[in-house]
Amino acid sequence: MPSGPIEVNGIVGRVNGRIITKNQVGFMLAPIYAQLAAQFPRRGPEFERQFIEAQDKIIQELVDRQLILDEFKRMGATIKPHFIDEDIKDQLRRNYNGDEAKFREELKRSRMTMDGYREMTREKLIVQAMRQQKFADAPPPLPNEISREYAEIKTNLRDTSKDVISFQKIFIPRLDQQNPASSPETQLTLAESIGTQLAEGKDFAELAKTYSKDAFAEQGGVQNDVPRTDLAPEFAAIIFDAPEGKVVGPLEDPQGFTLVKVTNKKLGPSPALQGEVRQQVEERVRRKKTSVQYDRWIAGLRKKAIIDIRK
């Protein structure tokens, strides 16, 4: 056990006296960090750049959220609980493949309660509602603008739990049980060497049969029609974003290092442009049309606020 005091939570900053905690930032950053850690086994400058960029963006989002919450409080408005429930379901689907156990594990790791997360979600929805109210007199979205926006984002609105993917995979364990001299460093070096050979045009299946250490090695690493829900969320996010035919990796996880070539993707169905989906698309169009006014409004709130950020 550590001999000194343990920090349960810390303060990242204050906005008009209201605090932003490390736990808030850490929980919002967790899915991004998991993907970056998988993509950059050696970490390095690009990992640091993307991590800091994501962290700064989240902190700024939380600062602006506090400013808007102050405005909302002065209005005396409320958010209905069922909107919070629906948004949590959506975040669970998007960030954790619908895996509630994984979600609660991340809550526990970040030392955040479910009540605390509900409060964060409530605050996020307040920000959205305030933006709608603030720019309610903006020009209404035109039919062609709605259609164009829907075409652009409908894939992101799909039911990702129905996603299915086929790929070839080479898995290099963190330690080789048949080689006592192996270490995570030597195994990563091996995975990187295989990646170089693939880039030079070597056959994926042959390299899988030679080097891969999983149940699919003898079949050239081929895995067909794997549901997204069977994959780790960070791993799924990376390979579903990869173009078919491109080799991705080595990717790191607690078990070892993986190289993947996506051969086919079947994405889940996108919702029709009606009801809540249409409202969501229309709101996105309004946001784009009022982005300049919104930025000016937020800048004015920042100037009048007392903001102290410490990372």
C-alpha cells in the first residue's frame, strides 16, 4: 500500500467559483485515451500531441459548460429526466459498444458514481438547450440543407450494435511462452517488423501462419462476420474507421500486439430522416448557421467570468 496520502479527486480549475474536477476530465477523456494508447504502443510525440489536444478540448468544453449553466440557473429552467436516460443510452452505445459492464468499470476506475455521471449528462443537455433557446430566431434550416446534413452524418447515427466486420489478424502476445528471453519490448519490435514486411508487400496470410499466436493463425488469421459487440470498444473504433484493405497496427492491448487488415464491413442500419432524428439533424444545421454568433456569445461570457485553470 502507498505510504503517503492518496488523491481521490483533484481540481482542474474553477469557473465563477464552481469547480472542474480531474475525475470529470478523466472520465470524458477515457475512451479517447484508450484508442490513442492502442494506436501508439510506444506513445511518443504524436501520442502526446493528440492526447494534450483532446484534454485541452475537454477542459474548454467543461469551462464553457459552467458558463452556460450559470445563465441557465438564472432562467430557472429544468431538464426532464427521460432526456438524460436517452442520452446515457446513446453514449453507452457510441463509446462502449453497448457494454454496460465496461461502462460501469470505467465509472469505477474514474471514481465517479452513476449519480455523478447523470449530473454531467444533465449539464451537457442544458448546454444544448441553452444554445437552442439563445438562437431560436435563427433562419430555419432549408430542405436541401437538412438533406445534405443527413447524408453527411447518417452513418454516425446508425445502430452500431448491428455492425459486423471481417478481417485478417496477426496476434503477438506480450510474452512468448516458448521463448524465456522474450519481453514486451522484444514482442513489440517483432510486431513492428511484421508491419514493415506487410508494407513491403509480404502476404498477410503467410505471415499470420508463421508468427500469429491465436486460434486463427492456421487459417491465415481470417475472421469473418465478427459482431462489433464482440470486440473491445477501442479496438472496434479503430478498425471500423480503417479503409478496407489497409493494414492497421500494431495495436496494443493488455494481452499483446495486433496487426489487422480489414476485408469487409457491414454497417448497422441508419435511422430514417423523421421524428427525433429529423429534429437532431435540423439542430445541427442551426448550429452551423449560428456558429459565429455562438462563438461571439461564449467569448463575451468568458470575458465577464473568473476562470482559473490548472492542469
